[in-house]
Amino acid sequence: MWFSPDWYLPKGVHAAFTDRIGGHSVASFAGFNLGQHVGDDSEAVALNRSKLSAGLGLKNEPVWLNQVHGTHVESLPTKESLPTADASYTDTPAQVCCVMTADCVPVLFVSADGLEVAAAHAGWRGLCDGILEHTVAKFSSRDIRAWIGPCISKRHFEVGPEVRQQFIEHQAEAEQAFTSHGDKFLGDLPLIVRQRLERVGITDVTDSQLCTYANPERFFSYRRDRDTGRLACLIWR
């Protein structure tokens, strides 16, 4: 149902990424779907979320976000019950930063001293527009580590020339992340994530190298299945 990233974390900081194995959801959402917005039975999702919190021993519930492929970063704690944001940041103990994905790139952040953490949802639009840079800007520390979670790999991420051009207009090096594929292109989102992070001074980046699209038994994938569940990527201290 979840695993700990193969990533060096400072003492007292914890992280997890969920898969689809186990849980209470059925049909296209089977089994450990955590998204309440995808058409799954709400009670099943609530049970899955409860199981996640209990299994991880969380003191507070994860702060679930209304993700809109934007660039807003919500600081925790928050008074909003469902903040509209695509990343969350905290320097407060026991606050759980969490994003949901099903092909988009989840990126976790931690300061080297372990006092600040964040989670970002980087779909191609948010990635292009600067969600990662906005997340990093929340940190007081400049010594930050990042982890790239399971996402769609270059082999399966086909886009039109207009998407490629938008990335190149933001950063010329992005051209390296695209390969011609007929009249379209295959895009390497994890490479673009690395490029964007390097530009803001983050070079300590660990990539899970796991593809959501290519692992149907383990991960949900929107591009592969359309009608599907959501995975969660969490970090807290």
C-alpha cells in the first residue's frame, strides 16, 4: 500500500509513497485509491485514507489539496479544509504535506537540517509555469534535497510541439528533454524537474526512476486508463 523512498532523510523526517495494492476501492479504482474527486465510492476512499494515517502513525491527517495544475503553495498549518494549491510546505512538526498523482511528477523537499519539508504536484503545466520554484521559495534554508517520485516516463509521455516549445521558452535546456516521435515528441519530465531545480541551486536530487504508466499492477495512471485512482506522496517531521 505504501513504501518509503530510497532517499537519505534527516533524523526525524519521514516520507511515503502509496501504490494501488490493497485497500477498499474496486473496479477501475482498485484498490488503494486516495482521491475523493475521481468518482470512486467516498466511503471506500475514506477507509483508505484512514488506513494510511493509522499505518503511518500520523499525529495529524494529511492536508489534502484541491490540485489545479497551478503554482500556489499552501503553508501548513492552514485553516482551509481543502486548500486550492499544487504544493504544501511546513516548518511545523507533525504537519503532513501531501500531493496526489497518477502520472504527474510528485516531488518531495527537505532542508538538510530537517526543519522544513514540502511536497509538490508537478503536472506538465504546473512544472512549466514554476510550481517547483514557488515551492523552493518557501524555504528559509538554501541547503535543500529533493526526491522525484513515480511518474510517467519519457517512453510514454507524448506531447505536441506546442508543449515542447512552452518549456523551451522558459528554459532553453529543456530542449534536451524532448525526442521527436512522428509529428509529436516524447518528453522526459524527471529531467526537466532536475533542470528546474538546478537552476534554483538544488543539485542533491534523487530519482525513484519508477514509471506509473508501465506498472499497471502497482500504480494508477491517468494516461493509460483515464478512469482511475490517485496515489499519494507524503512528507512530515
